[in-house]
Amino acid sequence: MSPELPRCTPEEVDLDATILAEIGPTVRKMMDRGRIPGAVVVIARRGRVAFDEAYGSCRTGEPSPYRCDTIVR
């Protein structure tokens, strides 16, 4: 198992938090349209995680929600 990457704020790695805030609504819109059942989004820069969020579930119609540590095969 790999060690976890350290976390940071978006600003610490020159990312714009207002842009990252658009990810959730975009993913939810895709879920509402039935294009995806869910997603895990991780953005890392310079070896640090600046954003990680889980949305929805692993499969359409299933109650098992995605988590940030969900393994997708």
C-alpha cells in the first residue's frame, strides 16, 4: 500500500478554489442526467492533494455510495 499524499489548500499549490468549487455541481448535473452513477475526483499538484470529493454511488440503482477511498476496477 502506498503512503497517503499530504493534503493542502488549493491556494498552497496555486490552484483556484473557486474553479474547484464548480466540480461538484458539474458532477451532480451529469448524475442527474443519468450519464454517470457517481464519481470520485482527486486533484493533486506538487505531490499534495488539494481536492478530493466523492459523489453518488458505485453503480446505478445501488445504495453503495462512493467514498474517497473507493477502489474502482
